[in-house]
Amino acid sequence: MVTAKTTTKTCLEFGYVANDHWAKLPAGWSWTEAVAVATDAQDRVYVFNRGEHPIMVFDRDGTFLRSWGEGLFARPHGIFIGPDDAVYCTDDLDHTVHKFTPDGRLLLTLGTSGKPSDTGATSVDYRTILRVGPPFHYPTNLALSPEGELYVSDGYGNARVHKFSSDGRLLFSWGELGNGPGQFHVPHGIAVNRQGTVYVADRENSRIQLFKPNGNFLSEWTDVARPCQIFIDGAENVYVAELGFRAGMWPGTTAPTANAPGGRVSLFDRHGELRARWGGGQNPCAPGDFFAPHGICVDSRGDIYVAEVIMSAGGNRGLVPRTCHTLQKFVRRKIEP
């Protein structure tokens, strides 16, 4: 088990300035909520959202470039961009993962549209799962291995990770219901480092589990609060978007302690030592704080993008104003010598 040090820095102390009005949407457009974000090799930013234009593409300065995906998704959930700029989109309510060209041409589909696997689940509430099953039942996110293999976290209606070949052939799956090693309660986010180690955000167990490429358990990191997504940069720093305990709580559940944190972002080194942490939900709509972090990515210059599920995690129930930010950019400041 790895438990990170508790010494933290704010985003500003660590060298980042928050900007929650970075993206410039076309006049009259909105995105309801940005659920996931990814950057391509040119640092163009793809925002997967639940509005009328599911994929919005911006340059790194926030200028709108184009949109696509209208009418293609039941409910956007996760996005990943491969080294060849192929765009992978996870649609949880459709029980599918799609691979597209950067301009939206469909290349590959995993799963069968509208047909979940038989796990006994009756909703996106993981507590209704009776058994684990094959792909997919409300899948959540995808990541690629260095060899181009596909790992999919199958989270809300299943408790498994599925590994596919690059051409979409299922190789094997692993995971069971529970809180032991290799067990999951909502495997929600996933990332793979350069050595092929698979990081799984085991959200409702408030931990990150690390696995070998064959699915064998390696270790767990427990200094996280309901992690939603993981991003690993070229230096193998590990960025984690944490939902916390003030948003998206399941009916009948409560925070573990009275002072349990809200939404936040944590930055770990490759060994699981905490380097920086900010947010916590004290002022969730203020720049640099969070209500419901759900997706995270880092561009080639080290700028960080965080997407938040403002409406579905409680904004639709009045927990925060509907105007609360759903996408923030953390711009890396130049440090003077």
C-alpha cells in the first residue's frame, strides 16, 4: 500500500494560474457540462460535453475551431486521444466506445449500441450490480498501452477492466465486486504509463489500483477522495481528478467524516508521493476550486485542463449555481531564474 505525504501546495504555489473562462464558445452555444477533455499532438483541446455539440475543438488559446458528434452519443462520458490523434469516446448509456478520426469519421466501435452485458445492474448505481460480466455495462473511460492495446474501465454497471487488441479484439478482462485487491466499486478512470503499468481509478473505494499489463495486482494508492480520472505525463507525473464527498453522492450515502474534502486535483510522482493538491470544494465555483472534477489532461507545455460534471453531480438539484464553471485551464507560469 502507498499512502502519499500530506504536505501540499496550492495551484498558484506550484506554478499554475487558474482560468475558468478560457474557452470561447460561439455565440449562443453552451455545453451543459463538460465531462471529459483531451489534447492532441498539436495541443488542440477536445471537450467532450453533454450539450448539442458533443465534441468541441479549441486551440490552446481557447479559440473555437470546430465541432462534431451531433446526434452520435446517448451520454458522453470519457475521451482519450492516441499518439496518432485518433479520438476515442466512451458513451456510458449506449454501452459503447467509438474510435474516430480527428474530424469525426468513425473508425471502430467496441460494444453493441444500446445493449448492456448481463450483470444484473438496473441503473448507473453500482450497488445494483449482481455479478461481473463481459463488455460493456455503462463503460466509463479508455486508455492505450505503449503498444496500442486498448484498456476500458467498465464502471457503473460492471466491475471490470477489459483489454482489447489495437483492432478491437477482446483479449481478456479482470475484476470482481468488492474492495480487495483487483476488486472494484466503480472503476471510473484509467491510464497506462510508459512501462505498461495500468492505473485504475477505483472511485467508490477511494483508491487508485496499479496492475501489470496482464491484470495482476501491484499496489494501491489510498490518499485520494473518489478519484474519477487519471492522466500521466511524459515525466510520469500522475494527475488525478477527484470528485470528493460533496458532489455526486449516491442516495443513502454520506461522507466518511465531517471534514471530508470536496472536489480537488492531486499531483503525484511515479512512486505515489504527493507533490501538489488544490481545490477541496470550500468555494467550488471560484477559479482554482472545484465542485465535481470528472476529467483531466495535460498538454505538451504542461498546462492542465479539468472538466467538471456540474449539473449531473448536483447542480441540477441546486447544490451549486448553474453558472458554476464546468471547464478550467491551469496555465503553467514561467518561473524566473
